Amino acid sequence: MEIIKTIDLWTEQNPNHYEGFNGAFVDGFENGKQPFDEYKIVKNCNCVITTNDKTLNICNKHNAIVFYLKKVPVRLFVINKNTETERLIELALSQTFGNTKLKSEFEQHKIKFNSVDMKQKPVYNGSDLSKEIDVGSCDRWSLLCLMLRGHYTESITPYGNFANDQYEFLPSLDIKYALQTDSEKFEITHSCAFINAIKTRLIPIQNNSPLTK
């Protein structure tokens, strides 16, 4: 099984965080582009998140969505245990896109989906979900510039964390995401990050992405 070390990685902060779903499903569709052609819902899995800074609350996630383009994983969204995933997907597809709904764009592009239940017992890392920091893992320069201005997406959308746009660079913050699905193994590592002044938004930089080469 190939180990995937860098990807467009999204992390749900709070259960049923609709902005995260809306952004993950719409990002990249502007100007006739198609960022993915298939997605898979992964239920009852364990995305284990570890960090060398115990003051940061980033909980393990227990559901996920993997997005594919020509069978290659291009986006990963890791989701909280109690999130109503299917309902939030329906809400994301009902958002306005151009003169219609995003669902029409999916139907036009014949975007397929399936689901798998890993049936894993949830593993917890001791973080406090009620104090979870908003994490936006970054894998490319174009997205980083927008994230530092508060945006979640590379496309023009209203989704983001705009509470504070003054960021401090953390040169030695290690964060690892480890997730195995039925057909993929993700090991996404970070060794530095930006954090906003009020400590509500974290932007870790992926080690194996163009940002570090």
C-alpha cells in the first residue's frame, strides 16, 4: 500500500462545521475546472494526530472523506466522530455556485461517490475538543498566501477564519496525521507552522510539499 505524504488536507475543527464541508466540496471548481471526479466517505476510522506541543488541542478524527482525480487521492478531509457527515455533504452540495447549486455542477461532471466502514474502535489522543484550534494544513504557495489572510479555500469563497490576520512563525512545531483507509495510507507530517496572534488559527506546513522544496 502506497504511503501518501502530501495532499490537500482539511481538518474539521468542531462537529458539524458546515464551512469546512462547504469549502472542501467547492474549492477548485471555478472557471470550469474540476478538482476531483470521485469521493469516498470513510466511516469509523482513526486519523491519529500527534504534536510536540501539548498546549495545542488537535483531536484525533474518526471519519474522513477522500477526494480523487483519475483514481489518485488529491484531497483529504478528516472529520469528528459525531459529525453528521451525510447531512453536511447535502448542505455543501446545496450551496449556491454561479447561477445554480453546487449539486448541479457535480451532476454535470458525473462525480461519483461511495462509502466504506472501517469499523474501528475510536482512539483518542487526550486533546480537548471544546478547545480545538482551527487547523489549516498547507501544501502549496498559492494557498498559503490566502490562508495567511484568513481564507480556507484557494477559490474565491466566503469561508475562512478572519478573526485575526497577524501571524507568528513557529519554526519547530511537529504535527503528524496518520490515517489508514481500506485502500490508502496517509502519513502527513509538518515541522513548522504559522499561528495567529489570538491562538485560534494554526497553519502547519507539510514537509513533503512544494513549500519545503
